[in-house]
Amino acid sequence: AQDAITSEVGAGDAGLQPTEIVGFYSGDWGDMVLRQVGDEIWGAYTHDQGTIVGTFQAGVFVGWWSEVPSRLPTNDAGEVEFRFSRTPDGTVQFDGRWKYGSAEAWRENWDIAQVKREPPKVLVDRFGDAAAFKRHP
């Protein structure tokens, strides 16, 4: 019964390590680069100069997204969760969900997969602006 509950909520691949999820992804909301910064995972993505900050444990990233112009909830920031898995060919992908702020309903449309090419310079350069990476308030 516990396995059925876990699969319903979409558990991640507990065997994946942070070093395996960092890299370049593409899918919903454009391209994204994930990096490990200390004990956190940071991401920069295409849509509205977006960023994410959070933690990764047992195959699941839990964090906060933010976008321009304000990077503040509820219109430009909110909670985010990614459940990572590996495809049969070894590609890392995630099933993501997000919400505006903390109180709204989850939206299930943030799914992307790793891409084996160099990420756009604009995404890599965003990591030079630490102020753009907001943590959950």
C-alpha cells in the first residue's frame, strides 16, 4: 500500500545524486541550467529571466521560483517541486509542478529533460547575479 501512495504523489528516483541532475535541460518554460551551489540546487531558465533555488533529496527538488520584473509573490514567484527520474537511455528528466506564491493550487506543467549540448550563454551568465536567486520567504 505504501508503494501505491508513493507512486501517486510522484516520488523521484531516490538513487539520483545532485551531481547527476546538474546540467542543461529543455522543455516547458524553455531551457534551464541547474547547478549545485553549496547545499542548494540553483537553476536559471529562459522564461522571464527565471531562477530557482532549493534543495534536492531522494530524487525530489523542493524550492522557490522567481521571475522578473519583481521576483516577488504572487505574480512573479512561488513554490516549485521537480521529481527526477532517468529514462531507459540514461537521460535525466523531471516531472515538475509549481504555483504562484504558496497558497494557490499546484500547476502540473513543468516537465523537461537533459540535453547533451552547451547551454545558452545568457543562462550561464545569470549565475553571476546571486541577487536574482531568491529563496522561499
